[in-house]
Amino acid sequence: MSRRRGLSSFAWTLFDQALVSVGSFAVNIALARLLPRSEYGTFAAVLVLLLLLQIVNVTVVSYPATLRLAAGDKGDRAPLVAGTLLFTAATNLILSMSIALSLAVFGESRLIPGVVFWFAAWQFQEALRRLLFAEFRYSAAIPGDAISYLGQAAGVGLLVAAGKLSLPAVFMVLGATSLLGAAVQMLQVGIPRAMPRHLLVRASEDWKLGFWSLIGSAVAALRVQVLFWLVGITSGRADLAALQAVVNVVNVVNPIVTGVCNIVPQTAARAARDGTASAWKATRAYVVFGLAPTAAYAVVAAAAPDSLMRIVYGAGSPYLADGMAVRIMAIGLVLNYGAEMVCAFLHGLGAPRLAWLMNLVSLVVVTCAFAALQPSFGWYAAVIAWPLGQAVRVMMCPSVLKRAGMHVDGQCKLPLAPAEARPVQVTPSSRLR
């Protein structure tokens, strides 16, 4: 029965992530087809910025709450939920000011209201869905995510039909659907009736718990996002749009990668009470299950990139000339999957510092590779650098797993000596109301 429940949770998280990715993919493809390349490049730059800033909420707000709930901290659930939402509101205020400043500096003040609105609504919805995930309520997240992400695609379609497609209007639509999704998920999580006390103590604990996750996730995001920034600086927004168009096609398997990553940390955190070997045993079935379709798509993308680009963007698209870039990046898909699974597992053990180390080395390799290749290959340097970064992370996996207390065969050999490698144990003294 435990295995059945686990498979059911896995199926629901994959289905939910598929909805999220289909909606995001549809919006990206519609904008790539209908906007001028420079405008689509602007959208890609804004998206990269928001994804980078989102890491703050995911790591220092949602990640500590996830570990506490997954570890069984049920008695103080209502204050924990309330604190999570209050912290999200506080970080949103600070991050929104940085977004407005960034857009103003780059001469895109027209986008400030829509982008800030979308970011704030999106972050509240993301915090709520992660609370549902922390309690393994993956199916419950589906209605809100469907409204938010499929609603985005429908909203953009309505803008196109009305002849009012523009970036400011697109961002307002994205914000409106995110807000509707957040309202639904707030009802599912439950409006907390007990407000938290000792917020500063809770904030301090969350910061200590989430600090290495923040650093690691920021570095992990920069492994890819630094390539977008470098292309934008060295080649301009039109080539940035081309890179985003290629990444859209490569990221078709994102529902699988992200879906598995959504279930591995909670599963590992719960099973780690009985040791690291038990945590690996509990999670490896999910990891193996997602590997086959990821590898299959990588083979298809490498074998027929031109056909994929034609299917996605149409026969007359300017992006059809970039099929070779899809082929090159497809090489890194399986490598990226394996490295992401190890990083998710390390986060479940409460060892984000080791994941940070993997991603930091990869970031250095990616940046140096781009710098060396860009004079000869232009924006294709980013396409070549990405698989190299994935290969380096995979080569580091055996050593970081051993450092975390296990060998890759799943046998626990080493004690969990480093403090950051121990699963979070919520004791009565650390529970905050």
C-alpha cells in the first residue's frame, strides 16, 4: 500500500507539472511566433530575471516550511502556514522594488506595473502549491495550477484574438491568472486562524536552514541564466530570442525533471529518519521512472531537431535555422537529469551545501567555456557550454554522494557527520507558534 501511495503521488506530481509546463510552453511558443524577435528577447530577459529572484522565496521561505511539514511538524501547521505567507509578502516587497529598478535602468518602465503584479501573484501561488506538495497533496494542487498556467495560455490567446497582443498586456494576464490560482490554493491549504509568534526567531531559523539552499539554488539557476545574460550582452536581444526558442524545444521534458524533483526532497526527508540508505531506497524508483522518457526525447531531439523546430514554430519561422543548436543541447539532457536528481536528493537530506558545490563548479565551467568560445561561435557558445556544465556535475556525483553518507549503490557507508548533511529534525524546542 505504501508503494501504491508513492506511485500515486508520483503520477499526480507528473500530471501537475505537465499542466504547468504545457501552459508555460504554449505562452512561450505563441509569443515567439507572434512578437518581433527583439520583443520576444525582452520577454525572455524579464523571465530570466524573475526566475532568478524567485529563488529567494523558494529557498529561504518555502524550503524550510517544506522540510518541517515533511518531517511531521503538524501541531503548529496553522502558524507555519501563516508565517510562510507573511514571509512571502515581505520578500515580495523587497524583490518587487529590485524588479522595478532593473526595468527602469534598462529603459523598460512601461513593463513595471505588469511585471511586478505578475511576480507578486506568482510568488504567492508558488508558496501555496509548495505547501500542498510538502504534505504530499499533489492532486490538490492541480485545480489552482490549471487555472494559473493553462489560464495564461488562454489569456494570451484572447489577446491575440482581440488584436491587443503586447508585452504589458501579456504580463497583466499572467498576473491575473496567477492570482486566481493562488485564491483556489489558499482555500485548499486553509486560511490560517492561528497567527505565528516569535516571527524574528522563526525568520532567523529559516534563514540558517535555507541559506545554503539559497546559495546553491542561485548558483544552479545561474548555470543556465548566466548564458542568457551573456548572450544578451554580447549579441543582443534578437540572438537572445533565438536562444530562448531553442531552450523551449529542449525543455519539453521539463515536466518530468521538475515533477520528479518535486517529490524527491520530501520523500528523502521523511525516509532519512532511518538513515541515508533508506532515503535513497525510497527515492530511487522515482528517479529511474523519469529517466526513460527523458532519454527517449533526447534521442529524438538529437536525431530530428529540424522537424521539431518546424512543428513548434511553423514552416516560415526564422528559428528553423537553429536546429543544430537543439541537437547540441539535447546531448546534455540526460546528464542534466542525473545531476538534478542528485541535487534534489541532497536537499532532501538537508545537505544543500553539497549541491551548491556541484553547481558552483558547473557555473565556473559554463562561464569559462562561453568566454572561450564566443569569439568564434557567437551565441552558439552558450549552446555548447551548457552540456559541458552538465558533464562536470555528473562527474562530481559519486564524490558528493559519498560525502553525504552513502555510495552510489545505495549502501550507507559513512556517518552523516557534517551538520548540513543531516535531515531536519523538528524538536519541540524548535517549533514556533
